[in-house]
Amino acid sequence: MSVSTHGLRVHRGPQVLRAAVELFSSMRFAIALLTVICIASIIGTVLKQHESVNNYINQFGPFWAELFRAAKLDSVYSAWWFLLILLFLVISTTLCIARNTPRIFIDLKTFKEGIRAQSLKAFGQRAETRLDEAPAAAANRIGQLLVSGGWKVKLQQREAAGGHAEAGWMVAARAGGAHKLGYIAAHSAIVLVCIGGLLDGDLVVRAQTWFNGKSVFTGGGMIADVPAQHRLSPRNPTFRGNILVPEGAQGSVAILQQSDGVLLQELPFSIELKKFIVDYYSTGMPKLFASEVVLHDRETGAQVPARIEVNHPASYKGVEIYQSSFDDGGSKVKLKAVPMAAAAKPFEVEGVIGGPSTEITNGKEKLTLEYAALRVINVENFADGGAMGSGADVRKVDLRHDIESRLGAANKTSKPKVLRNIGPSIGYKLRDAAGQAREYQNYMVPVDTGDGQPVFLLGMREKPEEPFRYLRVPADEQGSMDSFVRMRTALADADTRNRAVERYIAKAVDPKRPEMAEQLRVSAARALALFAGSERAKADATTLGGWQAIAEFMEANVPEAERERAGAVLVRILNDVLFEALNLSREGAGLAALPSDEKSQAFLTQAVLAISDAYFYPAPVAMMMTDFTQVQASVFQVARAPGKNVVYLGCLLLIVGIFAMLYVRERRLWVWLTPDGAGSGDNTTAATMAFSVNRKTIDSDREFEHLKHKLLALKKEGPASP
């Protein structure tokens, strides 16, 4: 009993090994791995890779964001499990090839000439006839005809005493052996593509963090200050990263994005950007961008000029340099703060895009100004209802509905787009003491949105995934926002408001009806105070001011049946009083009063809307760009990809293999020739032909009919039915 148990222990190891090899080399295991890789690739395509955690949280929520991070779904192609699956697929396919290749080559060398003559009668495609020639002569003739047709042939003469029932000649032929070679080529292609993917992927880079003392960098600061343990050698055999180079500057360190941080890749050369060239379509999309560069060899000092365009990379020392995109290279901007709140004051600052932020204090609020982006060209849609559609007349305001929709992205329509370049814009962020930031985009020059009144567009959004909402501030005759600012300041002054009301009363009240003056004065003063958001009006409205305050006052104090008529009267009164306040603000600046014409009314309409909307503006100031010096930068992708040629070879083998398996048919043919005793002499032969093909088609039926006629002189039958 003990001997038997010992023997069982001795043979258990080889059995487990054979079972493991059987599993890994099975087709089902390889297909399962391929299925998982396909699913992972779909996830990696649908889910944006290497995004910040906050972006995933904003889009999917904390639970799914944490799940994506834990499962490495935010960096699928560099995840350890994805690389492990690729490795297992390589092992599985290699074992499959090693297991089946010897059988394939053996099968390619054999003609199966030893098949029994009786077995030929079991084939579906067979034919029998008598030939007027000796068996030996018939065998040689048939063999030569087959060879001339591209077949490989082997003749076998059988003796009756050699274990066969009767003597005769067996002609065995085969063709289409490339079909089986296609199996080897296709499976070898999978191995090569996976190996190339492993070589050009993150496996080698990650291996250096596992075994070579390198670690991922998760901090911030200047590239020059990053320690050596986060840097990879210029001799790194494979990498793929990005490098940003401003015009007139050089760069020699690429950034390799990892799932948990970055690694810095030292290049064997530095890239100097001499000139960046960009051309645009009428839609504002870039049509062409290219870089004139000089490559400085860090060892020899050689300087190699090159031009890099999209789909036309440069190559130096085994490193491919691709034009990936472009960005701002540190443009200098001058900004002027336009007060949007009563306590705010104007000021000017200078900064660099992407450079140090500026601490600003305006009123009671302390903010950090971050210079985010400079866009010199902005092509927008100016069709009615487009992204920059026209504004509305204040005299047509539907109180609550129209007011609530005033500060927002325009509605989408199916009307044709009207695209226009509206000039430069500045993008910046204002971050509060709690670290929360809002993003702003303000245009430098006024734009005519379609109603004849040019406006400055001040954009704002709370989150990066949201569209910008625009405040439209009218431009005065000097093309500035000064008239708007003066009018807003005048409305904040009680004395100016009273003077505006008195001017309105003097013009509106009939001298013959003096009793109407006091009642109209009270209504006008109350409406103007509500609109201006003065302290004595806060008891009547919950909002600071503007049309929203008027709407809330109407809802609280006017019966619903009378609200529409009263609202129309109040809007007309307020419109006239605001016009007087506008002219008072101009007179205080030494400017002439505006005439009561359509042009002045258009300015007033937009100014009133802008003042009303400004109460919802979430910043005390709007930063307007007064001047800029643009510095552009190229973003290059640099890659050393030794697996590229391996992948190309794999793709070639895959094409050849699939073509061979789909379009090459493996055929075998046997012709058994024996003396025919029933004939008139020794030169009569009984012939039996059998035909075999791996995939039966109409073409194989036609080929069989052709062989019957060619080899056995049998008449062709009609075409086979499909």
C-alpha cells in the first residue's frame, strides 16, 4: 500500500504539469484571454485614461471613481493585470504553436499513400472508370498531369503479397499546404503583436520602479528640482512621453504619465523650438500646425535642424518625435479689473500664462488670480440662438422667466451656423480662501451679436465640464466698458438716484396735473431703489437687485390679475428713470448726454440687462485684457519603440495567415489503379479516384469535375448546386 502511495506521489507532479500545459495551450483558454483583452480595450477607449481623480468624481461620483482607481480602469493599458493577461496570452499562444507545429509539418510531408483501396469508396467525391492503358503507364501519366497542375505527387506500387488484397498503383497527391502554414502564421502574429505591445508599453518602465530603485513622482514644482530617483536614463530601451517646448526655448526631459503620478525621461538630445506655425479652418479648428526645431546632441554637441508636422515625425538616435498638439508657452498679459460689485475698485495687474498666481484683495474678499489660458483666435457661432446669440430688449422683459434665462448659455437651435472670429480672450481662475475656484473667459474686444449694439462677453463656469455662461456688457462710443461702470456706480449713489427721479418727473408729469407728481415720484424711487439693490429696499426683496428684485416685489405686492399690466407700466417707468441716471453718470465724467434715439436706447437696453445680470456675477471684479505678448509652445510626443517593427511583422504575418486560412483550400487526391481482368487485354486498367478538401465549396466541386475529365477522361457533369 505504501509503495502504491509513493508511486502516486512520484507521478502526480508530471500529471499536474501536463494538465497545466494542456490548459495553457488550449484554444478555449486563448480565446478567453482575447475576450478579456477586448473588453479591457473597450473600457480603455470609452473611459478617459489618466484623468485626475476630481474629474472622475465629478463625472461618476466618489464610489465609482474609487472603484476605477482600485481596478486600474483609469490606466488600463499600464495596469498590472492587463500586462499579465498579455503575458499569459503570449505563453498560451506559444504553447499552442509549439504543440501543433510538429504535427502540421509532419502532415505536410505525408501523402497518405498507404490508404486502403476499399476506403476510397467511402469518400463523398469519387469516380470509377476503365482506362485503355497499363496501370504503370496510367500512374505515370496521371502523376505528371498533377505535377504540371501544381500538385505534389507520390506514386506507390503495391504487390498482392505485401499485405494488400490486390496489386496495383496508388497515386497520392496533395495541394494547398499553405492553409496549415496560415495557422502557424496567424498564431505567430498574435505572439509578435503581444510581445511588441509589452515592449512598447509600460512593462519595461514599471519594471524599473519594481527592480531598479525608481519611483513615481507625485509632487509639484519645477522639473529641474525633481530628484534622480524619479528620472529614467537616456539609455532607457523603451518609453513614450510628452514634452512641451516654448518658442525660443529648449527641452530635454519628457513626462511619462503613470496611473499614480509621473516619471521623468531624460532624452539623449534637447529640442529647441525655433518657430511654431499654425493655420486654421474657417471653423476655428487648426488645419496645420508644424514646428521648426533644432535637435542638440547632448554628447557630441551636434545640431540637427528638422521640421515636425502631424503625421511627419522626426527621428534621432532611435527616438521618434511626433507633433502632438500645441499650447501656450508663457504669454505675457496685462489685465484691468472692472468692478462688478459696489465695494470693488479698479486696478491693473500683469502676469504670465501658466506662471505664478497673484493675490488680490477687493473689498472684503481675498482671492487668488490664476492665469490659465490665452486664445488669440476664437471662432464662435453667431446665428440666432447660437452660442453667442443676440440679447433681448429690456422693454420686452417677461420679468421672472426672461430674467432667469438672461445669464446663461444660449439655447440650441437647428439653424445654420454663422461663424465669426471674435478675437483674443483671456482665461483665468479666481480661487477663494477655501480653495474653491471658478473659471472665467473674457473677450478682449467688443462683439456685435446681431442687434447692432457691440458687447463685451464675460464668460463664467463653475466646473470644467460645464459650458460657459456669458454676461454681455455693452461697449460705449469709445469701445470701452467705462459707461457701464459709471452707470452702475451712479445707481449705487442715493443722491444720483434722487436726481434721476426728479429729472424723470419733470419730463413725465403734465404741469396741469401736479397731483400726479408725488405718486409717480414714490413709484419711480421705489422701483429704482429695488433695481439698484439699495439698503432701504432689501426689506421688499430677497435678492440684491436687478430685474429679479423687481419680479419678487411684484409677486409679493401686486395681485396676479393685475401683475401683467402693472409690470408693463413699471418697466416703462424704470426704463425712463435709468436713462436719466445714465446721462447723469456721463455728465459727471464731463461727457455729453445721450440723445433719445434708437442707438442710445440700444445701449441703455443692454446696459440695464448687464447691470441686472451682474448681481448674479460670482466675482467682485471682471479681469479684462488690455494687452498681451503671445508665446506659443509645441507639445511633442517622444517615443523609443523597439517593438514597433515586431508589431509590423506581426501584422504582416496576421494578414498572410488569415488570407491563407480563408482563401487557400487544402486538397488531397488518390487514384487507385489495378489491372482490369474483365478487359480485352493486359492494357486495361480499373481506376478509382477520391477527392478530399478541408472546406467544400462550389469551387471544389468544379475542381473535382475538372480532375475527372483531365485525369480519367470522364465527361464533366453540370454545375453543382450550391
